[in-house]
Amino acid sequence: APNISVSAIQADLNQLQSIATANGGNRAHGRPGFKASIDWVKAKLDAAGFTTRVQTFTRSGATGYNLIADMPGGDLNNILMVGGHLDSVTAGPGINDNGTGSASILEVALAAKASGAAFSKHLRFGWWGAEELGLVGSTFYVNSLSTADKSKIKTYLNFDMTGSPNPGYFVYAGASQPTGSVAVQQTLVNYFTSIGVQTELTEVGGRSDHAAFARAGIATGGTFSGAEVIKTAAQATKWGGTSGVAFDRCYHRSCDTTANINVTSLDRNADAIAHTVWALAS
Ligand code: PHE
Ligand code: ZN
Ligand code: ZN
Ligand code: ZN
């Protein structure tokens, strides 16, 4: 897999920050900053040759949007899907939550296309709306699929918060979660091991969009660099950073800006995503 350029991801995060700043400080469901975020990601994918589709739904009296992007090629009966939520909370611009996952999967998608690699699996990417209102967009997408179309999605990878300022390196637990994939877990762990980074398995439960896919029986996995939980002394010993402080002290706050990012965590996770996409789709 190619090394994903962290500066490209940072440029995307600057763009999402600008969108929030120009639209009342957030990119939340029902606010103009969310639709502007969708339009901006879509334009980049269209220019690169993806087949994109915007799916609409209604929640709390406002229109919500999901962006689905298919990379031409691969076996349409054997799909690897990669996603993350693009909406923020209303309190702030949502750059770590979840500009990071959104921009990282965007750059992995663009790198996959640019590589010219002939993946045996078909690659599909999703940017979800209204995750912050309860996994609304991802649930709408999964429910919109026929039983046959659901069964074509063999694995769903989810990325929600990958650049936390006081990061941990968490991999979604495979065996202990509904439809958690031990194979995906192991592929992600192996990547971090190869770059000398220790990981912990985490029970994400219903806290992000993978849960919508799990409810449909689709195998899931992902990574996470931590939110409101406090880093322990043992975790600071293995990962650096500050014990006694949250992984992301700006979680769901106005200070979740481009200043709220650990670039090393952002880079390592993006490269882990690419490694895993190449490993699972080839
Ligand atoms: N989904 C949570 C949010 O958007 C963040 C989170 C991600 C929590 C992954 C746990 C695990 O607020
Ligand atoms: Zn990189
Ligand atoms: Zn959130
Ligand atoms: Zn999130």
C-alpha cells in the first residue's frame, strides 16, 4: 500500500475548518456547513473518477445527506466498504470528530484510484450524515439496501476520530463485538506492530457507524484514537502524551479545531487504513 500523505489530509482538514468557519462554526446535521462539507468531498471524488451518489433523508425536520462513492472496477458481488461520519456536533467544527476519519478515507480513496491497482474486490466509500444524532445516516443507508445488496458488502471498515491530541492507538475488538472481524482486527494490529506502535483493543459498542452495519450482519472493524476517556499512566508510558488528561479534551467542544490534532496519530492511522484496504481488497 502507498504511504498516505499526511499533509494532504491536513489540507483537507483546513478546508473543513474553513467550511465550518464560513457557516456559523460547525458542520452539523441540518446546518449549511454540513451540506457544504458533502459538496466539497463529492467534488474531489468526482474529479478523480469515482461514481458518486448523494442519498437524502429527513431527521428532526431537516434534510440529511450521505455521500456514497464507488471506485470503478472489482467484483460487484464482493464489496469492501470504508466509511466515517462527516457531520459535527453543533458546538464546534468537528475536526478530530470526524474530519480526521473523513479526510483519511478520502485520501485513501484517491490513492487507491491513483495507484491504478486492480483490486479483486470492489471498493465503496461512505461519508455519513447525522451520526451525532444517533447513527442516523449510516442506519438509513443500510436500511435502504435490499437483502441481496447487503450480502454483497463483505466487510465494513469505520474510522471515527483518528487524530486525537493526546492519542491512544485503539483497534476495534473483533471477537467480543457483534460481527467484529478478527481478521480485520489482526490486519490493523499487524500494521501498527510493523511500525513499532502498541495497540489496545476497544469495545466500541454502538458508539459509531459500524454498528449500523453490524446490525445487518456485516463484518466490521476500525481504529480510534480516543475521546473523553482519561489516558492512564500505563497508556502514557507506551504511547507518550499526558496521563490524567482526556485523549481528546476538546471532544464535542468548540475547540475541536485544526489545532486539536496530533499529526503523528493522524498519519499512522491513515497509513493503517491504506494497509488494511490493500490487504483486504487485493
Ligand atoms: N462516535 C463517537 C462520536 O462521534 C465517537 C466515538 C468513536 C466513540 C469511536 C467511541 C468509539 O461522538
Ligand atoms: Zn503517511
Ligand atoms: Zn461525536
Ligand atoms: Zn464521531
